Amino acid sequence: MGDELETREKLLESAMAEFSENGYMKASLRKICADAGVTTGALYFFFKNKNDLFKAIVD
């Protein structure tokens, strides 16, 4: 379970950097995953889509 929390945190940190740098529309989920060192499948395990990921950062 600790690995799941760590993976989610890496995704959130990577997403925050990507959204900050490129804005919502140009943010790349593939780049977020690559920067976090996870597969896109891992991203979709935690978040439904880009909007869900963005909402998790804002909340």
C-alpha cells in the first residue's frame, strides 16, 4: 500500500510541474507519466482522466 501512495504522490508532483509549465490544454499525460517513472496504466489506476488529475491537484 505504501508503494501506491508513493506512486500517486509522484504522479501529482509531476502533474503539478507539467500543468504549471504548459497549462491544462497543452499538458501531456505521457510526459507526466514519464517524469513520474510510471506507465500510463498506473495513471489511470488513480485518475479517470486529465481533468480528474487536475482536480486532485487543485483540491
